[in-house]
Amino acid sequence: MRPILMKGHERPLTFLKYNRDGDLLFSCAKDHTPTVWFADNGERLGTYRGHNGAVWSCDVSRDSTRLITGSADQTAKLWNVQTGTQLFTFNFDSPARSVDFAIGDKLAVITTDPFMELTSAIHVKRITRDATEQTGESVLVIKGPQGRINRAIWGPLNSTIISAGEDAVIRIWDSETGKLLREADKESGHKKPITSLAKSADGSHFLTGSLDKSAKLWDVRTLTLIKTYVTERPVNAVALSPLLDHVVLGGGQDASAVTTTDHRAGKFEAKFYDKILQEEIGGVKGHFGPINALAFNPDGKSFSSGGEDGYVRLHHFDPDYFNIKI
Amino acid sequence: MASEVMLMNEIESTAARLGIDLDNFDYSSVKLPPGEYCGIVSDDEDVYHDDQLEFDSGFGNIIVVDNLPVVPREKFEKLEGVIRKIYSQIGVIKEDGLWMPVDPETKKTLGYCFIEYNTPQEAELAKEKTNGYKLDRAHIFAVSMFDDFDKYMRVPDEWAPPEIKPYTPGENLQKWLTDEKARDQFVIRAGTDTEVLWNDARQSKTELVYKRAYWTESFVQWSPLGTYLATVHRQGAAVWGGANTFNRLMRYAHPQVKLIDFSPGEKYLVTYSSHEPSNPRDANRVVINIFDVRTGKVMRDFKGSADEFAIGGTGGVAGVSWPVFRWGGGKEDKYFAKLGKNMISVYETETFSLIDKKSLKVENVVDFSWSPTDPIIALFVPELGGGNQPARVSLVQIPSKEELRQKNLFSVSDCKMYWQSNGDYLAVKADRYTKTKKSTYTGFELFRIKERDIPIEVLELDNKNDKIIAFAWEPKGHRFAVIHGDNPRPDVSFYSMRTAHNTGRVSKLTTLKGKQANALFWSPGGRFIVLAGLKGFNGQLEFFNVDELETMATAEHFMATDIEWDPTGRYVATSVTSVHEMENGFNVWSFNGKLLYRILKDHFFQFLWRPRPPSFLTPEKEEEIARNLKKYSKKYEAEDQDVSMLLSEQDREKRRMLKEEWDKWVSEWRRAHEEEKLERQKLRDGEASDEEEEYEAKEVEVEEVLDVSEEVLSYHEE
């Protein structure tokens, strides 16, 4: 089907997130205003106004009532999804990068960037059911990795936190004590900064994308490398199909070098790979800048991509897609 | 060079991250712990074992000046001043870098001194320039490198007869030609690694022969017959070869060597370096050495300022057009020649001196080229005196220096010469002014070298105003291809030097209109040609059969920068080198344009097929084989089929394995997931929802009313 072009952001996209039911799509961009769209037809439902800097990521609660966003304005905010009102603001001393709700939505993990003398950190916050009782206190703060932490998510049963970032090392932390449990093998691991990390629908494995032009699939418990997908350009965004054994990689050459080359040279396609055979299946063209964000609809029948060009492209798969045989 | 730049970038970014200011950083203060190399591989570790002295001492920047006057203390400072003055003209003497020892008893100098420069290059230059310098009649400087002293000291006083080493048979350097599958090799350079690989086209992959990191410091080059692979280092060049791997066969000392060139029969190696002059107004100093490849001996060296070597043609390094010395006379490596001012200097390799002890005098000659097979030079002299003296192309026989043929050309602005690979034909492309002198048009003068009296034919294109973009002879053949016309869609024409009735007239075969091409690549066997659109055309490729005059395939290797046929004409390699940031790597195609495989490598610098020596078969025999090809090919076709069956079988097996592995992993995970089910439920406040998470693909029909309109239709009864 023809993709639906969603123009609502004025700056490059940074993150995309579907809610659990797959009817809403949340988008974050560098233009301070997260936006929510109908995931079916791309109609814009509303915006969440209040941030004063680029918004790097978001997560939505399982019941689709609350949204959490992390922003370069050194805050993470909780929002009422339906009304767009701010419920609470977590203040930090450096930009907030990645946010993720735990299973049960009673905890959230927020990462902050290194800033001035501060190193990067992973904060665990308790999220109360009643927003008026919410406090900004951290349950746990983990420090250690060098450079920015680009993504931190919860492991199975909320017992671990998985982080990845600029130092190209994936780490698994104990979410109770903050102890480092595992580190990805240097040999098989990424060689350049990890830009993105996405969990599979059942939470058994996760996919990391890196500027070393590859994406890697890992076991969530043992942190063993399962698969590697090699591509021709830096990977900025990854997504896993919840329905079929497919993974999608998005990226492209660095935005600063884009204007100097032909649009085809930039490789701004979203590339599909067979998850098991590690072979490329196809590509979806359209963006005229690198792809910064990818997300699969939980039903696996559509996906959306957000680019440096400021567009969100919503793709519903043709019936042929479900019969691909290689 | 590019690799160094890249490395530097990485170093800079690392330094930036660690907060180190590189500008004020003293690199020499970095010391590795003893016995620890931190994974830094020496580019040539054997060197350190073989010649400990030469490289370990690290006094390469010190010279010793002997035969100085012996002076008492009063005159010490004066002498020191004189020496300092002489030697600081050549380079910067280090602080406290001049040391003149004094006899402790007599307080007189000892008649020698040590000078330390900042770089070994300066020291070497100083040695070269001042050795034999006459301070006065009694004191002629004897300058030597400090490093050489140990060597001199170790010369035994008594002569001992050289040991006669027992003969050890050398390796078969041409073993690669006996490959059972008749595959070809190529060398690639990417990042810091240099690899020699087999092109295993049948299995659509490569097979590693030899790989080495930091094998060369700038580039690698095959010798023309493929026997050697040459590498370039700071200390000089080296050649490598062997039966099954690559061993160093010989080294050729030439500090700071920049360019190398083999003679066509690979008997000699020419190396080139240019050095910054001490006075910036002077031209660069150029050193050229000609080595015997097998013995490593310098047969002749040439030194001088760059100006002397930069006559005619531009490009190359610092205005010197490379190769300076062009080899002629076929595969025997008998002659080589250099263009000079108003002359061509032709040398012969028996004595390495000028033929008849004098150069070939040709007033105002600007270009020349050798016939690829015969000792014949074609030279070009441009128009002089505003058209009073016409331009001319002449053919000169060597060593008799007899003019075989000459052709005067009027109102010519520029000229280019193209030899056919057998030396049968010479095409001269002449750009001529129109009557108004405002524009130029192009014509060809075609010489038939092997026919009596060397007849010349003039060829003009159908539209003679067309610009010529490329020209290429069919190797060993009688046809040539021309790309002409204007961008973006020029035409490609094919001509033959024979006509149907063999009357010795050139005839046009066909013109292909509007092709996206700007370069021509004939198969080494002739018949097939790749019309390529490089650079602006982004790597368009058209594989064309000139016998049938039909296109076999069109393809694209996006951003391709280089194209090379393998020496047998079976495969074509196209590559994207590091001039582009993205897409680096190479593709290998069959001769008819089928993509066989594609390999991506970051920082890709070079792809070179290993050349093969010419076949020993006579042309008649070759023709016979070509006629009976069906008979021979049967065997290979069967083999091909077996391989492809095996491959698809292996492929299926591999896929099955992968699937099984995955399924096993998934089932294991499911079990763990199931065990944790209750706990998860608890985390969600008892919401039992794991099942819901499994989505199923269900077909749902959705009807949407887009528009409803009512219309009154008139009803007619018939």
C-alpha cells in the first residue's frame, strides 16, 4: 500500500512508539513536541506541549493512559495520554535520553547524558498509580559506562536493566542492587557506538543497531550473540516484527555528509532481513535523510519510520509481504 | 596515503575523547613497555631480525665529518662557526647537535666532528652534498653517516675468499598458473590489510591465498607478467612471490620511494623519489634508480632537479609525468627512453647508456610512445611559428634512429597516440582548429605499421564536430571503439581496420546512440567490451558483444570508480575505492554481465588482477582450440553443474540447520517464559495477559463509506 506521509514535526524525528493495542502511534522529534497519531490512517490526534528541548524518547503505559518522555531540557515528564496534560516532571542535571516503563508500569528507567562534569547515569524511578503522590526520588542510580547511554530497557521480570550506548558495550545490570551482571563479549560485540536497542515482542531477545554498520541479536538472559545482520551503512534504528521472523534496520550516512552525495548513495532505505537466515529480503525507500526511528505495530501488519527529514512514514504491508519465501 | 589519513582521524577522535591536546603532544615521549608491542605489528618484522644494526641504532640523523683542520683552542670557535654555517644551510642542526671532540692533552681538535640533524633525510642530503667539499686544498671533507661506521669498522683486515653457497633450487614462482581449476588471483588493499585471493567464480566467492597487515606503506603493484608483487616502504621497494605463499624475494633500497615501474619483461624495476629542496625556490630533487629485479643491483641511477624530468606532459608527482622512462622493444627489455628538451634520450640495457652515446635530437618534441612490440618510437612535434611549420608525427626505428614514416599535420592543437596491442596499428587522434580558430574538431590518422611503406588513412567521424570522450583498440584485434558526442548521452561507434573484402580500408561497424558511458574496457581477449559510465554516470555498465553487435547485459555498480578485466577475459571486477565514503568494495561479474559476487570493504584502496604471462600457443593453435571449443567445454560444463548442485545442497542444509537451531532456542526460552508466568502476572497486579500478547493474523474486512450521491436517471421505455 502507498505509505502515509505524516508531516507534523518541524525537526528530525528521534523516536517512535506504538501503544499496546496498536491504535496509537507516539512520535518524538527534536522540535520539543511529542505527537500522537492514529496508527491506522495517520491522522494527528494531538501534541504534548511543555518540553523545552529536543525529545529523545518516550514510552506509553500498558493501559495507554500515561506517557513518559525524556528530553534534552534535562527533564523527563509524565503525561496524561488522553488530555495531554503534564502529570509530573522529573528534573535532572543533564539531558534525559532514554525512558522505559517496567512490566506493570510501577517503575521506569531513565538515562541521562554526560554533561559538564557529570557522567552518564541510569535512574530508576517509582511510578505511582495516583499522579498526585508521585515523587522525583530515585530508587536506584547506576553509574559507570563511558559516554552517552543511548538506550536502557527492562529485562525479564524487571530483574535486570539492559543498557547500550556510545562505548559500544551492552551491559546487563541487576535492577535491585545496581550491580553489573554481564557485559557483551568484546570480540563478537559492536565496534562502534550503539544507537538503538529494541526488544522482541515476547521479550526473549533484543536487537541492537550500531554505527559499525551492523545489527546484532542477543539473548536477553545470557547476553549471548545469536545473529548478526551486516549492512552497508551506519544503523540508527532497529525494529523486530512481532508477527514474522523479520527485522528492519534503518539508518544512512551521517546527516552532515548527506548534502554532498547523491540521494541513492545515502542508503536511506529501511532494510528488511530474515531474522533466522540473516539474509536481506527487501527495502522500503522514501526518506530523503537518514532514518532515526523505526517501530512495528504490535499486530505486525504495519510499521512506521521517522527520518532526519522530519517525516513519519506509515507503511501498511501488502498481502504479498506475508507470503515471502526465501 | 589515505590509510594514514584515516588512522590520523581515529587518533584525533580518540585524543579528543581523552582530552589530550595533540598539537602539544610529544610523540617521541611515548614508550612502549619493553617486550610489549601493544598489538602494533611492524610493517616488516623480518627487517628487524636481519639487519639489527641498520634500524636499531637510531642514529640515522647523525653524520660524521672527517678531514677537518686540526686547530688549537683559540681557533676552535672560529672553526665551529664555519662548520655550522656550511651545515645549517642544508638542514636544521639540532640544539647541541654539533660536537667537535678535543684531544684532552694537546687541547687541539681531532680533525673530525659529529653533526646531528632533526631528520635522517637532512643527514643524508648533507652527506651527499658535502662529501668532497673543499674547505681548502689540504682539507677535503669526508662525510659519512654515523650508522655506517660500525659497518666500516667490521671490515676484516685480511681478505677472505667468499664462501660459495651450495645451490638451492628456487621456488616455482609461476605455480599459480598451474591451478587445477584454472582460477585467477587478485590482490586487494582495504584498511591496513593487503590480501591476495583466488577468484573462485564457480562457487561465487573468493579463497584466501595470503593476507598481511601493513604489508605496504602506500600501494602494491604486480609485475607485468604476474611473477612478483611489489610493495613500497620508507626504506625502498620489495618484491614478493613464491609457489604457495608470498615470501620476500628481494629488496631495493631507495629511501622515500614514491613511485615504481617495472619493465614489460619484468627484468628491471624503476624507482622514483622526490625530495623537498632546502631552498624553497629550487625545484624538488629527484632520484631515480633502475634495479635488476633478480639480483637487486642498481644498474643505473639518475639524479637531478625535478625540472629535468618534467618535460612534456603534466601530472604524476610534482609535475613529473610517470613513468619518466618508457620501456620499449617488446618483452626483451632492450631499450628505455626519456623525453628531454628538444630530444629523446634512448638507453639500451646492455650497457645502460645512451645508444650511440647521444640522444635523438628532435626540435620541440612534446610526446612520444613506443610500439608495444617493436623497437619503434612514435613521436609528436607540435605546430611552430604560428602555423608556418606544421605539426608532425613520425615513426623512428631504434637503434638505427632511422625515420620510417612521417606525416605532417596542419592546424593541429593537440595530438594523442594510441598503439594497438600487437603493434599492428597506430591511431593518432588530432584535434584541429576550424578555419576561424575558434573551435576544434577531431580526426584520426591511422597507420598500418606492418604493411609495406606504412600506409596512412584519415578517418573523420560522421559528425566531425563531436568531442572524443574515449578511444580504445581491441586487444590483439583490428577493431576500435570511440565514445564521441556530448554529455550526458554520447554515442559509441565501432570501426574495423578491415572491410568485408579485405581491401585494407577502415570501415564503420555500428554506432550506438545515446549511451551513458565515458570509458571503454575491452576484454583482453577482444570481442567483448564494457561500456562504462564512471564518475558522473554513477557506475552504469553495458556488456557488449562486438562480433554480434549486441548488448549482452546492462547493469550498474553504483558509484564504481575502477573497472578491470581479469587477464583471461572471463571476468570483470568493478570496484568503489575510498574516493567515496560509502559503498566501498568490489563486484565480480562474468564476461557477459552476470553479477557473481559482491564484497564490501571499508576503506577500499586497490583491486588488481594478477597478470598472466603471454600464452605459448601459436595463434593458429589458439584458433583451432576456439573452433573445437564445444569438445573441450563439455567436461567443464559437467563440472560446473556438479559444483552448483553441491552448492545448492549445502545451502539448503545450512538453512535447515539455522532453522533448527533457532527453533531449539525458542522452545527453550518458551519453557523459561512459562515458568515465570505467575510472577509476571503478579507484577501486573494479577492481570492475566500473556496469552493476549500472542497476536494472530486474522482477516478483518472493513467497509468504509466514502461518498454517497443521488442521481436521477431518466428511464426510457423502448
